[in-house]
Amino acid sequence: MSRGTYLLIGTAIGAGIALALNYFLGPAPGTTYDANYRSRLDFALDEGQRAARAREDELRQQIIQMRRSAGSLTDGTA
């Protein structure tokens, strides 16, 4: 391949990376630039943290229920 081909390939790859970064780090449609500004990435990270907290609460409840059921099994035999 010639240098010109490599230049075109590099330009296309660079443009693709720039578009991806702009999409993920740029503002969502209809966003106003004020104190409440959030990018799509910020929104996605907050949603992930919220889901993780909810799952952690579910798992904690399961552990509590398992401990209660295990405690009731050992209390009857002792």
C-alpha cells in the first residue's frame, strides 16, 4: 500500500474515534449548559451505580433471610 492509502485509513479511523468520543462524552440532545449539565456518560454511570446499590440491597436481604432460616434450624436441634 502507498502512503496515501495509509493516510486515508488513518484519517477514517481518527474520524471514527472522534465521533465515538463526541457521542459518549458530549451533551445529550436538548441539554442546556447550566449547573445541572450532564453528559450521556455521567447519566450512564449514575444509572449503573443506582443499579448496583439496588442489587446490593437485594443480596443483603437474601443474606439476612438465609441467616434467619439457618438460625431457626439450629435452634430447634440444640
